[in-house]
Amino acid sequence: MKENINALDEIHKGACMGQDALSFVLDKVEDEKFKEVLQKHFDNYDDISKEIEEMYPKYDDGNPHDTSAMNKAMTWSGIEMKTMSDHSNSKLAELLLQGVNMGIIEGRRILNKKEINEEVESVVSKYVNMQEGMCETLKSYL
């Protein structure tokens, strides 16, 4: 049971961090097509977050873990610093790919442990597949 809660918390935090990063990056994007692509991925993170929030009460009385204010501030400042002189599609895609790859790694670790039930495994798989799809999309903007 604890493994299910931990998995849901980790994936929820990853989805929230993805939304945070995308919201900071979207302000910098000038290319409308790229902006639409990023907005779609933002919406995908939102869908995963909502799915976890709906399922979470089956496993715990609280709420799934979110990103802390400190993590949000660090994400924002990191993006600001790294895009100060270059906010091209290529640079933004590179930054986002770094975060996406961390999400893929964390999701795959959870799946490889095989300690979660089918329902939780399904949402983790959905998250990983979404991240892998996003990775492929972002590569075309490098």
C-alpha cells in the first residue's frame, strides 16, 4: 500500500513540476506552433494530476504531494538564468528535455520495482509514455 502512495506522490510531483516549468517557458515562446505544442503538454500534465488526485483517496486520507514553493522558485530562477541571453526554441526545448528525462527515469524506476498495483501502474505508465512522447516532440525543436 505504501508503495502505491509513494508512486502516486512522485508522479504527481513530476506532473506539477512539468506544469510549473512549462508555465515559465510558455511566457518566453514566440513561435505560435511551438507554443501550441507546449500548451498541449501542459494540458497532459494537468490530466495526469487530476487522475492522481481522483485516485489518491483510495490509498491515503491526505492529498498527493505537490512541488514546494522552494522548488518552484528554483525552477523559475534556473529557467530565467539559462534563457537570459537565449530564449530560442532550441534552448527552451533543451531545458525542457532535461526535466522530461528526469521524469522518465523516475517513472521507469517505479515501474521496474513491480511493487505497485495495476491501477497505479496504469497511471505511472501513462505518465512515462506521455513523457517519452514529449521527449520525441521536443527533439524536433533542438
